[in-house]
Amino acid sequence: QVQLVESGGGLVQPGGSLRLSCAASGRIFSIYAMNWYRQAPGKQRELVASISSGGATNYADAVKGRFTISRDNAKNTLYLQMNSLKPEDTAVYYCNTPYGTNWLYPWGQGTQVTVSS
């Protein structure tokens, strides 16, 4: 079954940390770049971080230096380590990657991250 399952979100205080996971199935995970996205209430989905099949990474300016994207191809899993969290990081976080004019996977349910004191 082709699917993504995100997990690891929760409620954390400003300055705290979370590690998100994205378990992929149904595709040859290792050969594709993968991305983390987030969508805050009332806002459009935005790209947060990317990792190539070879491990090269890129980050949105808003998270650079605080977030780290990684992947374990043996486990078909994508990760996002989030440190020094801020209230503006509050959003539902999703993983996926473009595939032509579509997406490689159907969108998962996402994982809610709430940063609040």
C-alpha cells in the first residue's frame, strides 16, 4: 500500500524539542528526495526542509539552524529533529515529495505540533 504515516508531534513549550517521523511504504523510498511541509491554521502549506536521495539537505530560512532533516533508507523513514521551537512553528507537519505534476505519495494525516507555554 502506498502511504505515509507521520508521527511524533505534540505540545511543547517554547525552546523545547520534538522529533518527527514519517514512515513510507509502497515506493522505493531510497531513490527519491523527500520533504517536510507544514500548514498553520489559515495559512498555505509551506516547505520546511528537503533531503535528496544522497543526503544533501536544504532548509527554509525560518527553521535554518534549528531543524535537522534526516532519513533512514533501511527503515523507509524520514525524520525531522526540531530544536529551539517557537510558537510560530505551530502547525500540522506533513512529509511528501513532488512527482511530476503530482505527489509521490497520497498525503498522510500529518502530525500536530503545538508550541505554547
